[in-house]
Amino acid sequence: GARSARGTHAFSGSWGVRGGAGARYVSVEPLKPQDSFIPRHNSSNEQEVKEMLSLTGYESVEALIDATVPTSIRREPLAMGKYTEPLSESDHLKNFKAMASKNKLYKTYLGMGYYGTHTPSVIVRNLLENPGWYTQYTPYQAEISQGRLESLLNFQTMITDLTAMPLSNSSLLDE
């Protein structure tokens, strides 16, 4: 049980907030793990499917597919053996981790100039993974130039901070 200002009360699947004329109980059921993908999947429910079929004039989803998808591009379902049956999310993750544990790690030989160096996480996070350095569309030359200038300024600022020198130099001539 739990102690409140007005006494002791037990919790059984929900919690209560005492106040005013009575208690307000809130279910914790939605906070419990959802072990299945289906309840979390945004899909059509039965009523929405019926409404869609009535609007399109077909009796079933299969009839709608038959009328709209040419047979020349259809493919029979893949026979996946034991992987055909649906799994709960936790069972899938367990199987996936078991398969992944069978991977073998080999030494890579990437060629000349590659050294297995450590890149500090602050550099990775703020320079390599910073979305401000790239865009989702094809950048114009001016944008690329601006990004390069900004990286040079950041590098020069870092060097002056680390060395306590009044200025530093940098270039991208070695690219």
C-alpha cells in the first residue's frame, strides 16, 4: 500500500490521487509493455476497410487488388519456412540476437592511409553527425562552400583554444 495525507490505501493496477470530493484513479495498463506489433501498427480497422470497399465498389480487398494490380508484376508469397509464422516482438528480438551472435568479425583491410584511430565522441557528435553540415536536398555550390568555410572556422577556433595562440591557419587543399 501507499501512504497519503489522509491515510493508507493499496494500489492494484491503478493509482489514486486524493483530493476534493473523492479519489481519481488512473489506469497504468497503457504503461505496461506492449509485446505485439499489431496494436501499435497504424493500419485500417474493419470499419474503415468496409467503408473503403463500399466507396470503391468492390466486395473484398482481394477483389480490389485483382482489379488494380496487374498480374505481370505480382509475386507469390515467399516460402520462408519457420520464419513465416508471426512472432511477438520480444521473441523476434531474441531470435534476431541469436542469429546476429553467429556473425564473425574479421580484420578489415581498407587500404592505404587507413589507421584504426579513435575519434572522440564530441567530434563525432558535433561535426560528423551534426545535421547542420548536410541537407536533405541537393545542396548548391554556395551552400557547400559555406559549410566548408564554417568547418575551417570551427577548426581554427579549436586550435586557438587548445594552443592559447592568438591565431591559427587551416586549409582544405589536401582534400
